[in-house]
Amino acid sequence: MNIKQLIQRIRKGANHQEELSDEVVVGFLRILEEVREEDEPCEKIYSELDEYVETQVHSKDAARLMPLVREHLDMCSECCEEYEALLDILEKTADSPES
């Protein structure tokens, strides 16, 4: 679930008589990010990142198989950059003819 989907879910779950302001939603998301980052520290994600990327490269649903990694990548820009770099390397390696 990405941040946009989470915001929509929060708004749907809120009392329909009272609209949540963007400031309230952003504040809630900041708290949620802090809690999730404590639950899944970057070191743990780094240790699982290669498996996640390989699963994705082999046309499997990595987000479904490893949802906590996907959730962390959606919230942590540093880990997401590492993920994108690793994915790029593996995709280029998979596309190149073997010597």
C-alpha cells in the first residue's frame, strides 16, 4: 500500500460528518512512518533486498510475497534508491546475452 492509498483509506474510515484536514492526515502518516521504520529498520531491509529484487526480476509478485519490504520501500527513499539501483543492474544483466 502506498502513501496515496493509505491517505484514501484513512479518509474513508473517518467520520463522514467531519472531514480530515491534510495537516491531520500528514501528521498521522509521520507517526506511522516512525513506527514502521522502528519495526523494519533499514539494515533488515538491506538484508532482504536482494531476494526481493530477484523475486521481482523472475516475474513473481515480490510485493505480495514480501509485503513488509514493499511497504518499507514505499516509505524510505534511501532504501528505495538502493532497490531501484539493484533492480536496474539485475534487469540489464538478465537482458544481456551470456558470454
